[in-house]
Amino acid sequence: MSESLEKRVPRGMIVEFDYAVLPGHQLLLDACKVQFAEVGLKVDAMLMAQHMFGKSFAHALNALATQQNKVVDAPAVIPLCNAAFSAALTDALATDVPAGFVKFVEAVLAKGVKVIIISRAKADVVRALFPNAAEGLLVVQTDTSSGFGFLGWDVWRRASRKNDLRERLCVAITGSGFSVKGVLTSSMGAMYKDNPLVAYQDFSGGDVAVQKFDVSLVSDVARILRI
């Protein structure tokens, strides 16, 4: 593909909103504590790190149960955790979205880059954060990845292909080392923002470590997308 033709091909930015922008890992831990207690399981940040991250939710729950010599009905517990988690994320939209993130997204959209926000929060509430975004250029997508606290490669690839984007012309904003690995498997660029619950994870291969969300990050997006 010639350089001039490549520059005309649409670019995309895909955001792991729940874990990179909202405090999703803490909210997930809080939701699980309540639901797990109902079946006699205990979980805290250390147990979550030791037994749950990097696995599917079902395998993570079974690993935690094995560690505590319990037997749990994973298909019954997981939907309850997911429902509580989604409700907590929607509530967090009112207080925990950095103002700089909204300005950052608006600046990316101004460059003609399509932005896909993946979240378990209510889509209409997430969309309302961006009243000035052109319809079709910003997409809020609900995707229930089976990964515990991260999005697998399949979610990143599905997001790009559902929105008529090429993976290698997309950049992802991620919130965990495991998500970075999924992004790289999908041939996308990776920017990541960690937090204390995932800081121990391996973020190698990521292009940019995000310290805070503001419009200065647009230059990193432009560099990775070559625009």
C-alpha cells in the first residue's frame, strides 16, 4: 500500500474505558467481595492478584475457590458479579471520569480518528459524556469479555472489525498488562494507564505509559497512527 493511500485509510482509537479511565479494578473487587461472601469465599487485592487476574472469570473464580477449599456454582455467581459491577461503573460516571479524558477524546475526534469506547456501563450514559461528538465517529460498545479485569485479544479485534477499521491502524488505550498483551496480539498500538491493583503486571510492548489524561496525549496517538 502506498504511503498516500495508507493515509486515507480510516484510523481508530479503542478505549478500555472501565479499567483505563474509571477505577474499574477497585469496583470489580468491591462487587466480587459482596457476591463471593454469599457463597463463603473471601477476596482481597492480594488474592485477586494471586489467583484471578489473567484468567477467564470462570477459571479465576474456580481457582480462588480451590485455594479456599470451596466448591462454587460459577455460572450462578458470575452474572451477579457482572450486574453489580456494571451498576457500579454507571454510578462512577458521575464522579470518576477525568475532565482531561473528555478533552483528549474530543481532540482525537477532531483529527478524524474514529473512537470506540468499550464499557459495561450504560451506553447512553457514557455517550452523554461527549455531547459534541459527531454521530458515527464516536461509538460506545458494550462488550462482556470473559477475561477477569482485562479485555482479551478477541474483544480488541471484534471492536475494530465491527467498526470497519484495520487493526494495525488502531491504537488501544488499556488499563492492565494483560490487556496490553491482547492488544499486541491483535497488531494494534498500545497506550496504557496502570493503577495500584495492576502495577505488578507486565506492560512490556506498550508504546506509551499514560500518567494522566489530557490533550497532550493526542501527539502520541498521532505518532502511533502515523497521521
